[in-house]
Amino acid sequence: MTTISTPHEAAVHHHAPPDSFIRKYVFSLDHKVIGKQYLGLALVAVCTGMVLSWYMRLHLGFPDAKAPGLGLITPEQYLQLMTMHGTIMVFFVLTTAPFAGFGNYVLPIQVGAEDMAFPRFNMMSFWVTFVAFAILVASFFVPEGPALSGWTAYAPLSAVGKDAGPGQGLGQTLWAFSILFFCIGQLLGSLNFIATTLDLRTKGMSLARLPYCTWAWFITSVIGLIAFSVLMPACVLLILDRVAGTSFFIPAGLVVSDRLQNHGGGSPLLWQHLFWFFGHPEVYIAILPGFGIISTILPVFARKPLLGPNVFLACMVAIGFLSYTVWGHHMFLSGMSPTSATIFSVPTLIITIPAAIVTLLWIGTVYGARLRFTTACLFCLGFISVFVTGGLSGFFLAQPSIDTYLHATYFVVGHFHFVMGVAAMFGIFAGTYYWFPKMFGRMMDERLGKIHFILTLIGVYAIFMPMHYLGMAGNIRRYSSFPADYMGVDLPVHRWITIAALLTGAVQLIFLYNLIRSRFAGEAAPDNPWQATSLEWSTTSPPPFDNFGGRHLVVAHGPNDYGVAGPDGRDYIMQAE
Amino acid sequence: MGKLFAAIVAAIALVSAGVFVARIWWLPPDISTLGPAIDRQIVETMVATGVLFVLAQLALAWFVWGTGDEKNRRPIKRFPGGATPLVVIACTIVGIEIITLTLIGSKVWARIFLEPAPPEALHVDVQAGQFAFYFRYAGADGKFGTPHPDKIDEGSGNFFGLDPASDTAARDDIVSAELVVPVNRPVLLTLHAKDVSHSFFVPQLRLQQDFVPGLDIPLHFTATQVAKTEIVCTQLCGLGHYNMKTYLEVKSQADFDQWLKDQAAQQ
């Protein structure tokens, strides 16, 4: 039975339940509502980003086809679609959903707190992120359209303004403002996650007893705090270059569109260093929550503990630390010192060791398990598969001498979509199927979930594996079309990828339908439908405003007690019993 | 469901690896002195990661296949030896790969970027701008004229901003829209951009390097076959990026000398 005791002082964080619609659902201080708001924003963002990718793929596979609403896609439209797809997916989906969304909803409950440490900052964090998204979407409607210089916005293309061509006017400025606001939102969120994890744990919830996803969100917060602190001022400098005539990223003597630019003294490589100092840790901001989610969920459905939990935590910390030493591998060919490339190559290869250990721990956990093949479990297994695939192709790109050939080819696109995009998405799907009953008090349809999983698994391999083949053949990314040159012969592969992408996109409608239908008509969820151990399963589905109905749980066990002789003949022991 | 998952993962792994083994889509023919070493590095990495890829996917599929489902009440098994053997395996295998690949790879990298071009190398000055490359040869005096950004005028063909009126070295500079080089002779390129970042990529040379505004970046290679192949830009540079390309033509020394002579006459 659940233990109730005097509250641990630090775990108490009172604020009154809201009494108006606005304070309850819009400007809410409740971490659960804010978590749902983040997930809702991510859902809108992922739908937007996916539709943009359909347009891109349609044009690449069928260059003469007219796209609905756009007609024949022009080169600048293609680059705008690509830039907005990348920006929306990386920032507003892969960061927002697994970290800010699930983290906000689940972390305070898992540590036994009533809310986040700073609820007002938490609310501000979401609404600043919302404004960031609104600014980005608004850029679709300005003259000459949104930015087209890629999600990396390399200077001086992104810095010199309108002279550099379409998309370099107001659209690019709005892009920089959007990312600036996004950084502010994530900094506020990261501070909150760190303070909540360290200060608001309930009695008995030592750091060693934190569930693995909470550990992952905590480590991700530390990474985010440093990474976004660097990108934020970089965006300020970019904005100043664009609107105030400064020259942080623009050297002297540039002639753009036949006009000698009135700039001097800046460095394009400075932007690249600042961007990638954020950009590579961002990969881990996107994927580490997935690590945590998979390591939390897999033991639940394997009915056995995660193999080597301490090793797992040590690996996550090592990955977090190493993530700050590898940014230069994005810049092997950038013109920075070739000696630096050799130096950056070493930690880039070394980081594969903790990643490989974690992967083997998951596979070792599956060994000899008695798996319950729920949809959440299947997405965990799928996560392992796609992470292995994406991780191994990173071996190629970590070597400067191979990068001289594969850099900027579709090999890179296939690699990062597998390791960062698809793996993170599988983590998001696993989390959604797993925590949906807790969040909404209703079960999702498992039959539809399994169909969704199988078709998605096949689909993502059909899309992204051929991109590796294209890369080997020297096919260049970020090209709006492939005229009759050596890449022209690759058109059938692009056509295959396009068809696979459109079909896999259509499969996501099954998920969307399941999500909406289950929200209103799903089977009622019990408090602990999965027979899991962590604290969110010790409260009602959905939890009350203060999470535990005034109870203050005392934690007596770790999160990993599966396959054990528990009370009442159960094979698990809940953390607070 | 587990068996279906296992079958799909195993099939995906084998088909994916099979396409690489069959080399249906593969590197284009190499025409450079550096190419064989880079190709070897790629193949060795492909073999190492390919084996790990297939083993890891098949292990996952095998374990999932073997677990059955929860109706199967056989006892749960722990991984033999716990996490320790897996940590040892990961550290050993990945460690060996890292050391091997780094040692081999850094030698190749050093040959491309750390070793200077031989003194007899043909020096070509390369300028990239939205959305074209221009190549400049020093002419009979062996000296390049000094570029002046304020004198760049594409309308009159002054792509480099030369000032032949007051700069004698600039008077015999030869400018071409294609890169023409002699076979088996080292070529030293100096890359600079006039507007935004671009990149120089010749797949058949296995060579790629960014142009960065404000920097002069050296790059050298030796072509080993008479050939004509494409040079493409791989750094997003604006709306015409996809169409920023030209040709590398490798000629015999005699043909190259004749070409240079013809070009000089036309300038």
C-alpha cells in the first residue's frame, strides 16, 4: 500500500487551484497543463513540419508536379520549405515534445512534488516559446517569404540582408527573433527542471532513486542551460548585423548582388562556432530524453530491471559532457584549422562508446525478458533499432578524411534523421502511448497503435536508408532539383523516397485519429495500467491539481524493481510502498 | 507481434546491408592520387560498421523473437554476467575501431590538408560567387594581379576586380569559367568567396572544401586521369545554389599548355 507521512519540507510547493478558465487552461501555473500545452504546440509544429517536408519531397521526386496551393515549386520556395521544416522540427518538435512537454508533465510527479519549483517561470517559458513559434509562422506571410538559409542560418548569407536574395529580408530577421525567444523559453524551462529535481524531491527520493527519464530530463536541462545560453547571444549578434549595421559575422570586401557591402571585421566562422556549440549539444537535448523514456518504459514491459542502471546513468552523464567537445565535427571543411579537425574527430568517435554501451544495455535488457508487446514497448524496440542505424552511420562522418567526400551529401541527411529525428520521434511516440492514460484518464487504442508502429517502422527505413545510398553516390543535400548532371541519375531513388515519405506521413493520420478518439472515447484508464513503479502511477489518472491529493509520498525503493517478489504476489514493487 | 517485429527488423537489416554490399549505389570512379586512400577508409569503415549494424539488429530481433510474449510463462532470464561484459565489449570493439580509424584517417587527412602543396604545383586562384565559380591562372609572368572588391564588375567580365591599368601583374591573368588542369601534376587552389559561403566539391577527386568570405583557403590535389567531371557547390548560398556548378577538365600536359595559350590569346 502507498505510504503516507509527514511532508518532506522541500517537496511542498503550494499554490492555489485556479478558479477561472483563463488561469486553468491558458495562463496556467500547473505543470501538467503546461506540459500538455507544450505537447499540443509540438503536435501543431510536427504537423506543420511534416506538411512542409511533403512539399519538399514532392518537388524532389516529381520536379514537374504542381504542389497543392503552391503550383510549381521554385528554387527559393524549396529552400524556404527546407529551412522552415528543419527549424520547426529541431526546435519546436524535437526539443519541445520530449523535453519540455513530457518533462513538464511527468518530472514533478516522478520526484513527488506538487509542481515545478518556479511555476510562474514555467508558464512564462511556455508562452515565450509559443510567441517564438508564432513569430516563425508569421514569417510565412511577409514579403518574399520566410528565411531560406537553412536551419543553421550560416552567415554571411543570413547576415547581409536583402542583397543576398529572396528570403533574406524580414523573413530571416523574424527567424532570428524566433530562435532568440525560443532560447529564452528553454532557459527558463531548464532552470525550472534543475531546481525542481534538486530541491523538490519528496522524502526518500534520493538521486539514486530517480526514475531514468527524470535523470535524462535533468541532464538535458544542464546541457540546455549551457547550449541555449550561447545560441541566445549569437542570435542577438545576428539580429544586430541585420538591422543595426554591425559586422560580427560579416568580413570586409563582400560584393553581394553587385554591391560592395558596408561591413568589415566580422567572421563567418564565428557564427558557425557559436551555432554548433549549441547545435551539437542540441542533438543530445533531442535524444537524451528519449534515452530516459526508453530506459523507463522498456523495463516496465520487459518485466525485468534495466540492465546496468548505474552504468546507464554514467553513460548519460558522459554523453552530456562529451557533447560539448565535438561541435567542430560539423566544421571539418569550414575553413577552420585542419589540425582542429583532427582534434574534434577524437571526442566525436569517443562519444560513440557510451552510446554503444547504452544500446547494448537496452538489448541486454530485452534478452530473456517476458515482453508485453504494447505499442509503447514496440516503439521502445523500434527506438533501439533506428538508434543503432543512425549511430553507426555517424562513424563515417566523425572521420574528417571521409567527410571530405560525404559532407553535405544525403548520407548526412539519412544519418541525422535516423539518430536524431526518427529515434527522438519514436521516444515521443513511446512516451505518448505510455503516459496518455495518466494524462487523460483514458487508454489509447492498442490495435491502431500497433498498426501505426509497424507501418511507421517500415516507412522510416524506406525513407531514410536510401538516403545513405544517395550519399555514397555523391548526391548533394539542399538542392532544389537535380538537372541533367551526375546526380540526375538518382531521380528514381528520390522518387522512391518521396512515395515512402508521403505514405509514411499518411500513416501518421492513424496516430492522430487514435489520439483524438481515445481522448474522448477511449476506455477508462486505471491508476496504474502498466504495473509500473514510479510515483506517477501512485496517483489517480489523471492526477489531481496537487498531484497526490494532499498526500505526501515517502519513497522506499528505486524505480527498477521489476521481476521481483512484490507485495500481493506482484512482480514489481512501487517506489512509494 | 514480437515475431513480426523481429522478422521486419531482420529483413530490414539484411536488405539494407545487402544493397551496400552489392554496391548498387556507390562512389563514382576516382581520378585522384588521394582517392584510393579515402576509398579504402570508407570501405574499412563500411565493413566495420556494417558488421556491427547487422549483428546488433539481428541480436535485437533474435532476443525479441525468443522472448515470446507474456503468455509464455517461462522464467525471466538476466543477461549472463550483467552489464560488465557488455561494457567490456563496447569499449573494446569501439575502442579498437576508433584507434584504427583515427590512425589511418588522420594520415589521409594530413595528406590532403596538413601537407603543403609541392613547389611545382600549378597555382589556380578560385573565386566563388552567387552562383558561379571563376578560375584564374597567373599568365606568363607567373604572378597574380591583386583583386579589388570595389572593382568587381561582372557585366564587363571583371569577376576578380582586377586593375590592369595600374597593376602589371594583372594584365596577363587568365580567367576561365571552368577549371582545366594537367594530368599527373599537383594543382594548388586558393579558394575565396566574393559574397557568401560556398563550397568546392568534386566527387571524383573525393575532395570538398568550403569557401569562406574573408579567408583565402589553400587546397591541393593531383588528378591521375584525363577526364571531364563536375564541380558543384555544397554550401547553401541562396536560391541558385542547386545550379551552381561547373566542370573540371583534366588534360594531358600538351593539351593543357595549348588550352592555356588559346585562353591567353582570347583575354
